[in-house]
Amino acid sequence: MDRFEDLSAFVAVAEFKSFSAAARRLGVSASAATRAVAALETRLGVRLLQRTTRSVTPTDAGERYLARARGVLAGLAEADDMARAERDEPAGRLTVTAPLMFGRQHVGPLMCGFLERHRKATGALELSDRMVNLVEDGIDLAVRIGELKDSSLVVRKMGRTRRVMVAATSYLDAHGMPRAPEDLERHRLIRFSALDRGDEWRFVRKGRETRMAIAPHFTTNSTDAALWHAERGGGLTMVLAYQAAEAVRAGRLRIVLAGFEPSPLPIQIVYPASPYVPSKVRAFIDLARETVDWNFVDF
């Protein structure tokens, strides 16, 4: 292996915490990945990875080296892509996953635009609120909402959305407008179970986020069902802003308790870290940056 291949092997092993998983990602044997990392450590004269029978983790020196190594490989991949872009049209199958409702409303049209622009490419859009493993499931990129814990993914922030509490005007006229979270105790509540775990909702008081237990009148894992019931005067529900945006703009629902909302959540496109980013992935992200507005904070 040359120096850049040694560097790629080290980054992959550090991110996957496994020589065998890194080797599969790079398309080499596990022994080749092991030799590459050993050669890099020998050349530097420092141990970069701590190896045990159960795991492989970067040493302190390895963590510092990893940050710089990622930058070097990303720069090389970007330079290669810029050169290839002059002749290479994105081609092959692009597989994208996204949350059900957001995917239906926003990612589907983006995928259609991508396929119209890049005729040599084919697309697959998988909509699910389940968090899938991109590498294991063969997914090129994902649209995800909320803070991410997986540090092995490259993140491109595309917008933000709020948690909003909404109700129909007819319901508010009949039952009154809640002025504080405590007022919810005398209201009918509709819980969208995919938003938070357990029967509780999040609020912000004096700059601090708190959770309040609720006793929902109706619980569903369907955003459509929660909003449908709310629009017909069934009570108050908490959903993400993009989910309720059309009904709020049309006047079928009103936002309440806006002053107690938690901080907005990021909307992001993510993809597995790799020394080389396929042109189809880069082209999809570029199209998103050019054509979509995924900011659902002010509406």
C-alpha cells in the first residue's frame, strides 16, 4: 500500500473500531489493513491504535492524528472529484433513506429532480422512521432529523425544524387557549409517539429544557392520524413543524405555547465517511443545496 492507502486504512479502522469491518469497507483483506496501519505506526514512530481482543480504539495520539488524517483524505477526494466532474456524469444506483412524512413531502421531489438532471443514474428511496445502518444496509445517504450520535457519518446540515404544539381553532374556542404547560392538565391531548419516548412532552422554562408527564386522550405512531384528529377538534398535539406547516398556513391549525418550545432540531443529509465520495452522492447534495429550503422555524 502507498502512503494514502495506509492513511485510509487507519481512518477506516479508527471509525469502524474493527480491522475486518474497515477492510470490507475498503475492499481489501483484513491482513492488508493490519499491515497498512502497522506500516503507518512504524513510519511515525508512535502507536495510533489500542488493540484488545474485543475492540480497536485510537490512542490519544491517534485521536489527534485522526482529525488531521480525515482532512487530508477529504481534501484529496474533493480534488479527485473536481477533476472527474469534467468528464464523469453521476451514474449507477443512488439509494436514499428518509423519515416517512418528510421523505414523502420533501425528499421524494428532490430525488425526482436528481433523476431528471442525471439521466445515467437510477434511484431508490426508502422511507422509514426506523434508524438504519447505512453501511450494513447498503444506503448511500440518509436524511435525518435531530442530533446525531454516530460519529462515523459525514454530516451536511440542510435546515432546522421546531417542535410545535397545535390545535384547531374550534377546539381552542371551546376549551380555551393554554398559556403555560400546566394548563394542559385540563385539555385533551393527542400524543404522536414517534416524537418522544414515554408519555411526556418537552418544554423550555427560563432557558432550561424540562419534561412534563402527560395523560393523552389519543396515542398514535402516525403523524397523519394525530394531525387529522387535531384538525377535527380532537385536542392538542405536539409534532414537528414541517409536519404541521401546511395545516397551519391554511388556518386549519394554530400554534400554541410557542414561548415554551425546545430548541430547533437540525435537518441533515448524512453519508458514510470514506476517502472517496461517489459523484452521485455529491451531485444529490449539491442539488439539495441549490433547490430546497428545509428551514421550518419561521412560518
